[in-house]
Amino acid sequence: MIARKWAWSLPFLMILNTSATYAQTHPPGAIRDVEYAQVNGVSLRLDACLPNSPVKTPAAIIVHGGGWVRGDRRIDVEPLFEPLSQAGLAWFSISYRLATDVTQFGVAIDDVQSAIRYVKAHADEYNIDPNRIALIGESAGGQLAAMAVLRGGADVSVKAVVAIYTPTDLVSLVKNSRYVPAQMQNAIKGSPWESFILAGLSQLSPIENIRRGMPPFLFIHGTSDMLVPFEQSKQMCERMRKAGASCEIYPVEGAGHGIRWWDSNRASSVFNKVMVPWLEKQL
């Protein structure tokens, strides 16, 4: 159970000096700019927040969005930090390689996997349980998180995935999204490269990589999302269930794309009353 449920026992632990000893050797709070991997000279970094707990806690690894080409591990996903901390989870918010050109598209999946391995390898240092780790991905970060798990082996396994307005079908997105420039859609359509490009996007689409034994997913998606249609989460969950996998969908009525654009009260309610209880159940 999550660490906050140990709150009643802290006075007794203090008497035994257990909690005091832990606090002296592992001070809680924010950790910034930790290098979790290096790829071709690029330093990949994370920020973390660790609860002050006498027992090992569950952890969440957060993957920001930004259309694969931009985004910030501190700004874009900031509304997630407080709900996770208040629930007693450790969290790690990561940066990854951005797709600065077409050849870089998809490489960040490897970075997410590296972050999972890093957190597991340093579980004792961070006082977390390596067997109780969840991924939380926002927008493009949700696609990266999902693919990191779906493509990976036991070394990058996690207990649960929260996918927030995640593009799960990249082929459909490129063909139909009004936010993909018409000239780009027209350049792909009917070109000699069309089948090659669409095949590559299919391979990177979570909906085409569903497998039995995948971890449970929670999809959180605004019903008025004009960038990534709500139907993408719905169809992904339907296909997961047909494959014997577990998933839940939480529609955020009238919400668009981007948690920083949601009403703060609504965002707080979704994360505190939906996401956190679901994570508690899974972890």
C-alpha cells in the first residue's frame, strides 16, 4: 500500500528511531538534473521527488509530451507532481531525445526504457520498490511510454501505465488530423514513400503492438480533444480487452488537449480522484 497509509505508525517508529535514522541518511525532497543515461554524447536527465518514508515506496516515471519535437520535463507535466507527492509516490520526470529530424523519430522509446532500467538499478538508493513502478505519459509521451513497455522485455516491465490523451494510432493521426499540415498529408499521399512511411508509423503505434501480458492501462482523455481524438483511446482500450489485457478509460468531458490548459480544479480532481486511486490499486 502507498506510504501515506503508514502515517498512523510514525510516532511509534520515531520512538524506535527508525524513521529518524532514515530521515538523516535519505533526506526527502526534490532532486534535479540527474543523468540517467548518455547516448552518443547526449546527456539524458531527470528530476525526482522522493517521499520521506521508512518503507520502500512505489514510483512513477513521467514522460512529457510535445509532439516528439519539443517539450519540457518540468513545465508540461507540472500538474502531475503534487498529486503524486501527496499520495506518497516517488516520481521521476525525464527528458529524452527529441525528433529533430525524421531519422530521430522513435529513438526516444529507447530513452524511456533506459530511464526504467536506471530507476530499477537505483531503487535502494532512492528507497523505492523496483517491482512497483508505473509509467505516466502525456500526449506524445504516452506513445513513447506505451511503446517502451510493449516493445521491452522483463528488464523494463512496469506494473501500470497511465496514458493521458495519447496518440495510439499514428497512421490514422497522419491521415486525418487537421493539425497535420495539408501539404504534408498531400506529400505523403500517393507518393512512392507512402507505404514505407505508413508502415513505419504503424510499427510505432501502440494499437498495433498490443500483446497478452501487457500491464494495465488507464486512459485519460478529453472528449473535445481536437489534436488527438478521444476515439484513439477508446479504440486502443477496446482492442486491448479483446486481447485479454486490462484497461480503463476516463473521459474528461469537454476538455481539450494539454493538461496545462485544463481548468485547475478539474485537473486536480482528475488526478487526485481518478489517477491516484487507480495507481494505488495497481501498485
